Amino acid sequence: DTAVSQTPKYLVTQMGNDKSIKCEQNLGHDTMYWYKQDSKKFLKIMFSYNNKELIINETVPNRFSPKSPDKAHLNLHINSLELGDSAVYFCASSQDFRGRGAFFGQGTRLTVV
Amino acid sequence: GNSVTQMEGPVTLSEEAFLTINCTYTATGYPSLFWYVQYPGEGLQLLLKATKADDKGSNKGFEATYRKETTSFHLEKGSVQVSDSAVYFCALSEINTGNQFYFGTGTSLTVIP
């Protein structure tokens, strides 16, 4: 059983399109995250949800909108895709703030052409 | 604020060499500290962790000790293998930051036979 699964693994799309990335965790965790990893491997937090409530919303273009239908799912919708959105997007989850760490999905490599 | 600083890479070592990857942190409270590993094309995996001062985290031959006096959490391994080639991330989480994890910039390690 995959703990944190996200789909799709690869996404190639044209500029201006709208796309979604889905994430599900079966660990029973209360908190879920979206991170963006750039070509230099730098990880940037985008959003954090705790029990379906938005906790962290970093400086991210409002073209990016997270949706959490329940605490096991956190999807990421991106409108009007731009070339600069090309990156690897990671979903993660954690149970509490200390001791156990966060569990990451395999990543979605988004390429905007 | 909270932040993590890692030594810059890339690091290239011969098999069986000793590895140290430096990590220092800044935190407003009492953070938990983590090392994550990312193998090519995969998500981040929790390698080891420590939740309080003087704790030593260890896994797969890797070790790191939580040093509050020097605000450090350096990763070490006595004898690296080719299979250890990956990107290593130091991270912290802290109660005052709402379950957010702060990551260092990552250090790429290549082990050559």
C-alpha cells in the first residue's frame, strides 16, 4: 500500500491550459502539504491543510488553488499554466508537528511547453 | 524565523569513504530535526530524526546528533556505498509554525566505485 500517492506522475501540457494534480494519503494524518521543487532541487512550501482547513498559504500565484474534500485528499488545481510552472510538485502528509516527520509522494513532474 | 542551512554540493566520494554533510539551523523554539534522502526520480524519504537536544538519530549506517549548543545536525556515515548516491535534505519542524517543515537546499552526493 502506497502511503502518499499522487497522480499523474508526469504531466506535459501547453501554456494557458488548466490542470489538476491529485493526492491521497492512507496514513490517517491530519496535515497535508504541497511543495514545489525546482530544477536545482530547492523545495518550497506552497500550501498546508490541517483537517481540511488551510493553514499555510505561501506567496503563490492565485492561479494555484488547493482543494481538500476530506482530510485524506489534497488536490492542486493550476489555471492558465505558464512556462515557469514547470517543476516537480510533491504532496506530503504528517500527523503532528514533531517527531514523526512528513511522508512524501513520488512527485508529479509538470512540463509546460 | 526558522531556517536550515546545508553545506553546498555537489559532493563526490569514493566508495568506503567517510561522509559528513553539515547542517545548521535557526529556530524560535525547540524544533525537531530530520534528514531526508531523495533518490533519482523519487520522492523524499525520511532517513532519520531527532526530537530533542543530544538525541542521536540513526538509520542505514547514517547518524546525526542534535546539538543545541551549536544549532547543528550534521549527517555522517562511516563508509559510503554507490547506492548512497542521492540528494540529502536537512529539515526542521517546530510547534510555533503550524506543522510546517523547513528544508535546506539539499546536498547532492555521488559515490564512485
